[in-house]
Amino acid sequence: MFLLYDDAGSFKTATIKSETEASLQVEAPTGKRSKIKRAQCILTFTEPSPEDLLPQAQAMAQDIDVAFLWEVAAKDEFAIGELAADYYGHAPSALETAALLCCVHEAPLYFHRRGRGMYRAAPPEILQAALAAQQKKHEQAQEQARWAQALLAGQLPDAIAQAALSLVTRPDKNTQAYKALELACQQSGATPEALLLQCGAWPDALALHRTRFLSNNFPKGTGFGALEPLAAHDDLPLAEVTAYSVDDISTTEIDDAISVHALTDGWLQIGIHVAAPALGVTRHSELDQWARQRMSTVYTPGEKIPMQPDEVIERYSLVAGEPTAALSLYIEAHGQTGEIRKHETRVERIAVAQNLRHNELDAQITLAAVSDPQASFAYDHWVKPLWSLTQAWLAMREQRRGKPESNQRADYNFYLDGPADDRNSVIHIQARHRDSPLDRIVAECMIQANRLWAEQLASHKLTGIFRSQQAARVRMGTHALPHEAIGVDTYAWCTSPLRRYVDLVNQRQLLALAQHGVSAPLIAPYQPREDDLFAVINEFESQYSTWADYQRQMERYWCLRWLAQRAVKQCQATILRDQLVRLCDIPLVLEIADLPSLQRGDEITIEILDMDELTLAVSARHVPLASEA
């Protein structure tokens, strides 16, 4: 005797070897024996053989009209044997019953399973809804296939064009557009970004990079709302100093300026003057909310997204000739030894004498010029005393660090002749060495300002956001700790409040100290152990990292464009480590396989083989010297 039974929703056949009231011992066509419950049994039969029943039944089931079967089936629950008797009009054979079972079981829209071998015809309204849904699904599948074929042919269906950005940023995997794109990608082997770009969803890779970044980080646009008029701060005293700022030619957020005045016996009064937007951008104000959302200005080649509205930048930026509110740190230091005997912070207005630019002066104010006591050059009355003091301060920090500070690596400035959103804009990349005298003067003065202001906050028990480095790990926190890499006991970012939110927070505390003295800790905007201050630190670090990643991405993109615009095929590169090299003319780092054994800093020739502006990948190979070939 043979048996057809239900095994966890699938049908199997076997030979009955023995049985009890509750169970059966059976042997499968493969020879495997098992024990099953009697409740699993659907049908016993003597022919055909167990291995032939189901294949023959499934073939017969193909000829059964399931819609007609639904019409003749009982509307109440029925056993499959009962339906078989009604359908065939005679006592059905095992093969006929099994064929009907296969048909019913594989038509869940028409028949609902109610147990092993038990079914019920779907109610008419439920059946109609299910059939309509099935038809819709079928039509959707056909539409997906048409869209996928269009994408493979280089065409962009309207529905996918409208959803293109979301498909590569925040895709909804249940949509027709996503499923069609996924199907096309599977067939083509391309990524969604590459396929959509090939089909014209964006004019070029640059548009995709920018659009994706803006969509993810500025979904409401990069603009600000309407501003109320900002205070002029005309009541602040006007400082009688001659101050100069030093910045790159493209800088519009002029945060800081420096003045120097000779005292007696080699002592100098250095004024480090920092724009004071915290006077107008107060905590919890609308301007503060905008700045906090951004946390920092976003800089990329040819464009920037400011942290603060243009009106704030124009009001507080230290533009030459315009008396502007500033937080000034006056330091009395010895010009030769660097010793500081006193310092004081004031809230005032300053009128910067001139906004100096690196591109105009770096070629004149060189290391050789500042090292020659007899040399004469532009602004030498300002540069020479500051250079002497800079050298002394640097030596003091290097002594604390235990090793000299390396400033040999060049920074690179990117300039575009044309709009930043046009890939055909000509890119210029210029190196500027960090050890140039003007760079060194500004850097050293800002380090001293950040050190002394951090010291003031800590000594007066004012909470702030401090920056430290210990055991090679840089941290931000509310406690003043040493910064070993810089070589100072305390450090805090305070000198860029127009473009960094942390500096703006610290400036609010410093303003309270400058204006209210010893009572400042009681009325300062931020109090110790505020949860919100820790939230600012976390938000800033996350946002700052995001902006830095995008800046690196766009600088790499424009490095590729620089190579393409100049049709560079071979160029020089310097070994960094292992298989990594950096091009000598631009800050592009590549990985080159099969490099010979070379030392860090060795220069080699490489050949550019291929570049991908979408993935920003570059393929290159080492070109050996004739003596190596």
C-alpha cells in the first residue's frame, strides 16, 4: 500500500511498512524510512507507483480549469476527495484525486487551505480583489521590464528621471522605479549611479556629486530666511592700532587680524583681533539655530556654503577701512625670547589697515627676506618684529614638544575659471608651503590666542569647548587638557567664529569674561556640565567630518579634471608608503600595484591609464627608468 501525505506544506509519497492507530512507518522512494503521524495522511493508493504519482498528477493538473473548478466547488470547507468526486462525476482514481489536489493547492487565490487535504473556495469579493491585485502586479512587472529595457538602451523613462536622485540617495525599494533600475543593473552589471548617468539623469558626474551632497545635507536649500537688521555696535571703543589681516585671495570671511606695537627694552604689544559675531549671534537666537545646523562653513573648489548668512559675514568680517566689532587679545611679549609678561582681552572696534593676500605677498616676504636685517620689503615694519617673536614662540613650543615642528608639506589652493557646477570650468591648483613667513606668523599668533583664551576660560572656571591631544588622540571636551602635538598646556578653537560653531560658542564665554570679569561664571551663556554643550561637541564632530569628506571628494574630482584638461599622460609622483603615491604637482593620492622596493619620499614617473569621474578612481602604472627596463 502506498501513501500520499503532507510534510510541512509539501506533498510526498511513500510505501507503508507498518501502522498504528496514531502513526505510520513509511519508506520513501529513495529508501529512507521515517515515522509520520496519521493526521498527515491525505490519500492511500495502490497504483501508480509512489515515484510516478506526483509527476503524473502535476501534468494532469495543468489541464484543469481552476476558475471552473472554483465555480463547481462547495462554498463551505471540503476535503479534496469530496471535490474530486463532484468534479469527475465518479469515484475518482488516486491519480485524479492527486491531480485535483495539485491544482487546488497551487491556486491560493481561488482556494484557501484549511488543513491537510482540506480547502475552502475563496469568497467572490475576496477572489475578485486578489485577481485584480494579481493583474496589477503582472502589469507592474511588465512595466518594470519595459523601463529596464529602456535603461539598457540608454533611454531614461520619465518616472525614473523624476525619482533619479532618491534612487541614489534614499531609495524606496518597493517602488516600480527602483525595481526597474535594479533589474537593469543586474542585467548590465553597472551601478545605479553609473547607469542613470549614462542615461542622462544628470549632465555629468559633477552634477551627481553636488546634487547628492546637497540633497542629503541641505534638503531645503542652502539659503537662509529673512533677517532682522543687525546691531552696529557703535558704542564700542575704537582701538588705536594698525592691524593687518592675511588670507588667501578667495577668502571673504575675514576672521582675524594682527597688530604690533613696539614698547621699551625689546618688548612688544601684539594685538590679535578676532571678528566678534557672538555679539549679534546670541545663544538660542534664530541666527544661532542656523549656525548650529551647519556647524561649519563648507569649502569646496570654486564654492562654499557659509555657516552664517551673508549679512552676518558682512557685518562682522574684518574688512579693511571699516570699524568692526572685535574681540582683541593684547599680549605683551619680549620680541627675542618670546616671554609673555601680561595679556588682556578687550571688546572693541578695530579698523583694519589692509587685507593682505598670500598670492600678492608670498613671493616678496620670503624666508630670505625676513632673515636679512637689511632687507626692505612691503609691510616690513609689521612683519619683522612679528617674525622675530614667531621664531621665539615656535622654539618654546618645540622645546615642550620635544622635537621640531614639521611644516614642509604644502597646502593646495583650488581656483576655477568659471562656475563651480560646470565641469568645463578650468581648474588651477596652486601649492602654498605652510612654512612661508606670513603663514608662520599668522599660525603662531593664532596658536597663542587659542592657548591664552583657553587658559583664561579654565582659570576663571568658565566652561568651554577645549581641544586636546594625548597619546596621539585628538579630542574635544569641556575640560582643559594639554595638546601634545602643538606643545601647549591648554588649547581651544577661538579664532574663527564666522566659520566654525565651536569658536562661536567659546567666543560667547570670552565675551562674558571680558565684559563682566569675575562675575562672568554666574552669567555666562553656558554653565558647567550642560548636556547641550556635550551635544554641540558631538554634533560638531559629526558634521565637521561630513564636510571634510565632501571637500576631499570634490578636491579629488577637480584633480582628475586638472589631469584631463591638461591631457596629462605621464607625471611625477612621490612615494608615501607601500603602494601609495602622491602626484608632485597636485594633491592626488593613487595606489599603484607592483611598485618596486622604494623609500618614502622617492620620486617616480607614472603613466595615467584611465580615470572615472563618478567613482573618482584612477588607474596608473609605474614607468621604470631606462636603466631599470
